[in-house]
Amino acid sequence: MAKPIKLVSQSKCYGGLQCVYEHESSILKCPMKFGCFLPPQHEKKKNLPLVYYLSGLTCTEQNYIMKSGFQRYAAKHGIVVVNPDTSPRGFDFPGEHDSYDFGSGAGFYVNATEEPWKTNYRMYSYVTGELPKLIQSNFNVNISKSAISGHSMGGHGALIAALKNPGKYKCVSVYAPIANPSECPWGVKAFTGFLGENKQAWKQYDATHLAKEYDGPKLEILLDQGGDDPYLTDKTAVTGELCRLLQQ
């Protein structure tokens, strides 16, 4: 049985409700907040479609709520939108808060295997397991009509969630994702810290490697990155190889 959730805030928005909830995560072993937009249709209809949005480096659940304007479109089309935080909170591990791209606000949506991270930094299992069960048990959603989306580090998280769980998501949409983290500075730093030095272990969380091995049902993927994005050519995001694979 899913643990109860507590309403932290609620605001009227395009006829629906933009909410923030908090719950005790059994996977991460800490309190976690997530945003949840409930469109006007949520009051009267059951089995609404659902979109998860995963944010990027340094973000909390608030960034997507405040900056994107997605609520207008979710309200129009009757879509529940859930956006979790980007890492566990409330710990003070050595080095956890020292940089923007590792630790707090930068959990990289993996299940850590290295100390001291492995007990709490398990964002992959949280996003693909615990959170969906929580949403299904508390809201009028059809979990079989789920999609997942994300930006930057969150784009990486969305891609690996979809590629590692064939059939779980109807589609995945990502914006300037860290699509080949094993080959870029952000990913190398995070994977070394969370997963250790064995680069073979990194492949299970690298979308480009996962795409090569994918053997599930057809998956609709939208990958969007601006042509003038400076990260497109400096090997920070490395989307080119994934794009070539998807076009085959």
C-alpha cells in the first residue's frame, strides 16, 4: 500500500489546480516533494492520461511549475502532470552540496552503488517505481497512458526510464538531453561518484547504449535541441550519436 501524501500548497490555475505534495519515500528514506497539476477534468473523469516531467541540474519541483507554462496545455487536453524533485534531500554527505552538478539537486536518476550514496540516492527506482504507485493510488489517472519528458539531466532520466522499461510509457519527449553521459563531463563526474570506476556499469544508465540494445515495442521519441545551443558541439550533451541511432 502506498504511503499517504500531504498537501503542501495548492493554487488555482487554468481551471485546474497546481499542487505540491510531500510524502515519506521508502526508496530514498527521506521526505520528498513533487508537483502535481490536476486539470479541470480531474474532478469528474477517471483514467486521465499522465505525463511525468524530470527537471535538470540544480532544480527542485518548483522550476517546472513556475517557469514553463505547461498548465495551459495540460488543462486544455485533460492531462495530469507530475514533476518530482531531482535528488533526495536532508542529508549532509561529504561533498553533497559542494557543486551544482553532483549530489543535492543532481541525483542523475540512477541507483547509486557507491558509498555513501547507495542507500539514499536511488532516483531511478523512485521515478520509475515508487512515484508511479503513489500517483496511481491517489489520483484519477490511467497509469497505462503515461508519458515521460525532461530537460538536460532530466532528459537523460526520461530516456533511460523509457528505454529500460519497454511499454511502460507511450512516448518520451526530451529537450537538450544529456543523451550519452558516459562520454561527457557531467555524466563522467556523476557516474564515477554514484556508480564507481567500472564503465561497463555506466552503460545501464546511458541512453545511447540502451538504444542500441532496445528490443521492446515501438517507442515514440521526440528529441529537440536548438541548433545554436553551445552544448550541442562541445560533447557536454552528445546527442548526435543517439539521433543517428533513432533515425535508423
